[in-house]
Amino acid sequence: MPRVAVIRFPGSNCDADTLRSCAAVGADAEYVWHREESIGNADVVMIPGGFAFGDHLRAGAIARFSPIMRAVIEHGRAGGPILGICNGFQVLCEAGLLPGALVRNQNLAFISRPLYVRVESTDNPFTNQYTRGDEFLVPVAHGEGRFVSSQEVMDRLEGEDRIVLRYSRENPNGSLNAVAGIANEERNIVGMMPHPERAADPLLGETRGRIVFESFMKTAGAV
């Protein structure tokens, strides 16, 4: 049974949803407070959405200095799977585990509604149970979700098949190339702005987000 560390920051508000989604697919998930210095024996790290702290400066800019991030960075550089969702994506970019940055939405407004995304890459621990080209409805909730990067970085992401998700019917925040999720060069670290944990239960009206969690279970050989 894969062990999952769900990192909690002072303003995390999707931590319970993420933990529940992990447990629903059979993972052994536990919270880890951001002031801790170890992720224990976790196989997978997830940084859920919400707010870290110091986000008024720049989303994730202060959170990346939390004690737990040293262990998260070590885990990722050793090849361990890491998923950052929304604010977690921002933290991963600020920590240098993913390229580019997430900045204010193009219309300067907070966006909170379901949107369609398309699966662009399945060569990673978190989308391997989708089929390339799959499109599904998933909620977003962010004020700083516009992905930006240099043209060189974008060319590499496109050329190396590292764009994991793309907004498919509209680009709500002005992200370059409609990017909604990316992977690192080694493909063990993924960041995505949409919230799969909010589309993982029939009670929520959409279940295709559950496949994100089923994917890492498949990677671990648990299903």
C-alpha cells in the first residue's frame, strides 16, 4: 500500500479532500505539517490547494522556505513522485522543482468554476491511467493560475512532451499555450492548477479526477 504525505500549510483548504481521495483508492495517506522536517516513509508527496502563507507577496514564495520543503525537494530529486495541486503547483515552481511561474490571472479576477481540460501527456505517475487526448470537466479555483515562462522553457516543455494538462475549450487565465499542468524533466514531479480531488466522487457530480489518484496507485503496483 503506497504511503502518501499530504503537506499542510497554514492556509491549506483542500488537504482533507486530497487525503480523502488518496484513501478512496486504497493509499495510506497522512498529513504532514509544514513545520516538520521529515516526510517519514512516504512514497508519494502531495501538496494540496488552498493558500500557503506569505501569498500576499507571491503565491508560494514564502512557503518554499518551510522546513518540510527540504525533505520534499530531497524526495523529488531522488525520483520520488510529487503532485502539486493549485497552490501546490505554485509552491513547486517557487521551490525550483518545476520551471516557469504562476502569476495573476490575465483578467485580474479570481476564477472558481468547472472547466474542461485535455490530457496531453501520460508518461508520469499521475496521468498514466488516462488516454492521451482525454477531455474531462474539473473545477479550478485560483487568482494566480496563469502559467508563464521564457520561450526557451516553453519550447522545451512542448518538445519534450512535458505539458500534462491543457485548457481545452477556453483559456480562463491567459496561461501560455493554455498550460494547465506540467511535469519536470524526469517526469516524477507534476503540477496542475485544476483540482482533481474536487472531481473524484459521484457526490460531486464528476469522477474523472479520481484517475489522477488511481494513476499513482498503478505506478506503485497497488492496483
